[in-house]
Amino acid sequence: MIKYIGSKRAILPQIIAIVRRIPDVHRVCDLFAGTTRVAQALKIQGLFVVSNDLASYSEVFSRTYIQADARTVDRKRIAELLAYLQRVSPHPGYFTHTFCEEARYFQPHNGAKIDAIRQAIDSVATNGEEKSILLTSLLLAADRVDSTTGLQMAYLKEWAPRSYQPLELRMPHLLPGEGLALRRDANLLAKELDDIDLAYIDPPYNQHSYFSNYHIWETLVRNDSPETYGVAQKRVDCRVNKSPYNLKSEIRAVFQDLVSSLRAKYLLISFNNEGFLDIDDIEGILSEVGYVAYVGIDFKRYVGAQIGIFNPYGEKVGKVSHLRNREYLFLAGRDRQIVEEAMRPLRLADSLQQADLFSVEPAS
């Protein structure tokens, strides 16, 4: 899976432990799926997963890992296509010029390979599923040879050792089971979800836009050669493509609208202590729909926050302020006993003995 600042890899066991202890959960929706790490973990549990996100790259991951069924995918054909794409001769183009010459995210030899493979994918894929699987392979291959700390707002002062390695396409790890990939505004989709037992909500939580943070993946998937700006060579639409979740003045209202629109029996929310909303805000909103329990989990910040980020002149452009964060998991539902029982594993886990644990009564 690609490096991603919003990844919930560190708390996946806790998320799955909660979901597994809620009875009669068969259909779930991940409304802000990102790289689909949580959606994949839910699918592995045998659940039908609706994986949604506005990002084009996230839709590709969702089609590959959530909507595609490993039991029916023609793996032999995919393997043959990947082998063919691996043999395609490098051909420098927009990607090489923008992200290897104007910026230094990738070595030029890998940029030229990415350029050639991206063009070839559109020619050889015969349907949306094939195209998504091939694009996923290319995204993962590019991520393995980049020169960043996981964010595409800047690149490393010196070339990362992995950036010298040749680009290598690999078969993505496909999962058996059924699911659905969507690319919708989460708040609009929430009003239409009638048959979901549990909604997992991991929204943007502060001013940092995922669209800007991963603009290279967006451009690689869209293959639209946009005009760019700044040292980071971001897409010009990064200037206008802003989510209300990235605005302190709007996030409370849009989050409240989302929660009130959902008709799922249970809501599971993860939120970071660096976010615009504090615990009181979130519990107050959730208590309108049911009983609330939550837990705080301590974890390391992403690598860039630990070592700093540098511009092309070797100057540090990001100040290291703190090295650890707290992630909060909230569960809301009408049945107090079920909510409490679902949160019980976190209270018993040895690794979480120091966690913050709270319960909140529904608003009257």
C-alpha cells in the first residue's frame, strides 16, 4: 500500500475489533476511503463494503481492492498485461518533465518509464476493472521509487536510496468478496445510503487537503497533463479544489450534516487531535444520534513531521513541533449495551492500558 499520511494502519486492529463485536453488521460504508486500507480490512472480514472517496486515485484503489472479486478476476490476463507493460520502452513526457525535471520526486529514468506505461495502459485495458488493476500496479510501483516522506508537498533534500531502483510492476493483492466503488461527495451520498449497517467516517480534519497532498497520484490517474505551480508542481486546481472539511469555519456544520443524514445503525468515527474539531464538538454531534463511547490512542506522527521537509536548496521548510499524536475512535449507536460491548476489547488490550476511555449519554 502506498505511503499515506491519512493511513489508519496503526489502528486497524482496534477498528476491526470494534466492528466484529457489533451484531448483525453485514454491509458497511467507508465514506472517506483514501487508499482503502480500512475498507480492505472490512472486506477481509466477509462484509459487503461500499468504498467511497472524491479522489480519482482512491476510486482506482476501490475498484481494484473492493469492487473487484479475486475469485472472478482473470489473473492470467492481468499478469500478461503487466508483463507487456513492464517491457514497454521508456518515453519521457509530461510526467518526467513535471515531476523529475521541474521537481525531483522521481529519478528521470523512472519518470520516463511511468510516462510510457501510463499511455500504454489506456491502449491495452479492455474494461474499467482491468484499467484500475493496472493503474493500481503502476501507482504502487511509482510509490516504491519516489523520493518523499509520504507527502507530495515537497521532496527530500537528497535522493532517497529507493529512488535509484528500477520501476517494477507487480500484481496487486486482490481480495475475494463483493463490494462497490464510488466517487461521490460523502455528504450527498450519506443522504442516499439506506441499506448500510455501519458507516466508517474518517474525514479530513484540518487545513491540509488530501487532493493537494497527493496531487501526483491524481494527475497520474487522470492523465490530463494539467498546468502546475510552485516548487511542488501542484495542479492548478489544487488552489480551488477545497473541501469544507479543510475549513475551520465550515467543518462543524458539514460534519453535523453528514452525521444527521446517515441512517446507518452505527457510526464509527476516527479523528485526530490535530483537527479543527475537539472531543466536545464530536461527542456533542454524535450524541444527537445515539449513545457514544470513545477511546484515545497514542501513535507516532508521519516521517516528514519527525525529520522535517526540505526545499530544492536543502533548506528545511517544515518545523518539527511534536513527534506523537492521539487518534480518537468514536462509536455511536442507539443501543448502549452494544456500544459498550463493542468498545470492551480496547479496555482489555494490554497495549492500550493508558488509553483515554469515555462514554457519553445521548442528547435528550
